[in-house]
Amino acid sequence: MTASAAGLRRTLGVGDAVVIGLGSMVGAGIFAALAPAAHAAGTGLLLGLAVAAVVAYCNALSSARLAALYPASGGTYVYGRERLGEFWGYLAGWSFVVGKTASCAAMALTVGAYVWPGQAHAVAAAAVVALTAVNYGGVQKSAWLTRLIVALVLAVLACVVVVCLVSGETDAGRLDVGASGGADGVLQAAGLLFFAFAGYARIATLGEEVRDPARTIPRAIPLALGITLVVYASVAVAVLSVLGSGGLGEATAPLADAVRAAGVPGLVPVVRIGAAVAAMGSLLALILGVSRTTLAMARDRHLPGALAAVHPRFQVPHRAELAVGAVVAVLAATVDVRGAIGFSSFGVLAYYAVANASAWTLSSAPTARVVPVVGLVGCVVLAFSLPGVSVVVGAGVLVVGAVAYAVRQRVKPGAGRG
């Protein structure tokens, strides 16, 4: 068997898959999206969180149904191709790889900002190199490291919640759910927070590396999403009760600011370490997921075929991982974290729009189509509620991808022959 044709090793169980999803979602959401979402929605932050959760849940159910039917690396790239046609699968894969590459850069920069603010870009690039090396050694090692990261981050978040809720500075009146930012602000906040929920895609893209995927993936995705929602809601309520929506929206390090305002400044260094570790966990799982989708697209020649190689010893897509790591390291050394988050959100929402459209084809029963319809409409609405620059750049990148696909189709051997 050649390296490019070799299959990936099935080593992950339900617990491993849930942990990989948690490692993506928890780190990204709490430490990167909460403050800008509060800035957009004002007192409507919790409403925005609820909207994002509903859309994410619909996407999770659609993804779980599809993953059970198509347990292969690539996630919605595979589902769109099989259910809607080659172009839609390609567009989903393009959206995922481009959008999540931006997410990788954002998470790497978050690591740098917390570890060494004066050298954030250098630290970010070093983190990418280190985690690419971990992934190169095998997905089981990645899952074990992610498990340790998730345990530490959840412990830190639990401390933040307890400190804020028992503080004398806590004021339940700050939890007013009136949407001071208006409906547009609530939707924009939901779009930004959706970026935080999207980590369950990493579970679907590991279809060739989980044991009994028809059973494991449908169980792991809702479990990971449900745990993450509980964590997000708890932290959001705790931080809002101390800072209020105005203070949270202006905070550069909201959880650290919250424990300081709660009268426990000694916990700030712990929160900073937790934030850096959480971002590392997200980055680890993101590189893992992007490389698997790159593998799937390379197998179908939508990306260079050399990226489809699987290492004969470690049984991982080593060339795809090295290529993704190199691109992310360059981005982490040059881009701005805020722009990366908005752009990534647009790409991820486009990806899940294709997932819901694919799930819609699985059954003609009206009741079975409610979830994918709600998910599809939600993805489109949230995508176009994001900041204008993110919408313009994101749509432009999708157009570039579509043009590249059309050009490739025209130059394929045999194209245009009668």
C-alpha cells in the first residue's frame, strides 16, 4: 500500500473525540470572542449566546447524522460532495481550510498575547511549530495532550465563576437581558460567539480515526457541544455580574479583569496562564482538523496530490500537517487577531450552511427537515450580520475559491470533449 493510499489509524473513542471538541471550543470562545460579542450586543449578550447555541445545536445534529453515514476524513467537504455535488463539497472544504487557518492564527496570537505581550508574534509562530510537531507524532498523542489542557482550563474557569459569584461586587441587576445593542447587535454577537462553538467540526473531520464512527461521532458531537454551552453560560453570567455588559465589552482580558474587580487580584496570573493554555488547546485541535480536510481535498485533487500522503509509521497526513503548520506560522507572525476572528466566523458559517443543506437531503419527511432548515437559515443570517469588513473579505475569498474551481474544471484532461 502506498503512503498516499494508506488509511488512518482508528484509535479514538467517544471520550477522546469529546475532549478534542472541547479543546477547540472552550479555549476559542471564552478567551477570544466573549468581549467583542458583549461590545456588539450590550445587555443582549446572553440573548446572542442563546441564538448562537441554537444554530450550533442544529449544525451539530446535522453534522452528526452525516458523519454517521460518511465516516471519512474531511467532514462537510465529504458530505457536500456526496449529497449535493462536487462543487458544494469543494466550496465547504475551501471555506473550512481558509477560515480555520485564520482561526489557527488567531489562537496562536492569543497564546503570544498572554505569554509574552511584547513578543506576541514570535511566541505565536513558535507555538505553531511546537504543536505541529505534536500532531506529526500521531493523533492519539494529540488527544492525550488535549485532555490535559481541557482539564486545566476547566479548573481555571471554575475558579473564575466561583470567585465572581461569591464576590461582594456581584450585582444580579447587571444580567439584564434587554438588547441595548439592538437586534443587529444581538445577531452580530451570535455570529462572533458561533466562532467559539464551532470546535465540534474537529470531531467530524476525524472520521477515519475514531473507533466505530457510526456510533462514536453522533454521541461525541452533542456531548461536546452541551458541555461547552454550560461552561459558556456559567462564565458569561459570572463575568457579567461583576463587570456588566459595558465593562465586559471594553475589556482586553475580560476574565482577568473580572477576578480583579471581584477583589482577588492574586488570581490574575492563574487566569492568564489558563488563557494561554486554552488557546494552545484550541490551536492543537484546529491544526488537526484543517490538516484532515486538506488531506481529503488533496485525495480528490482539489489541492496538490502530494498533500494526500500518510506517514507509514505514524499514520498521519504528515505533508498536509507540515503545509498547514507552515502557512499558519507565517500568518501568526504577520496578521491581526481581531480581523482573523471575524473572517474565520464567515468561513465557518459558510461551511455549516453546506452541512445543513446536505442533511436536508437525507430525508423527505417534513419533521426531519426542520433542524437542517433552521441551521441553514441561521448560518446565512449570522454570516451576513458580522462586521462589514469580515463579510466583504469572506465573500471575496469564497468567490476566489469558486473561480479556481471553475478554472480547474476547464483545464482538466478531457474537459470540453464531446
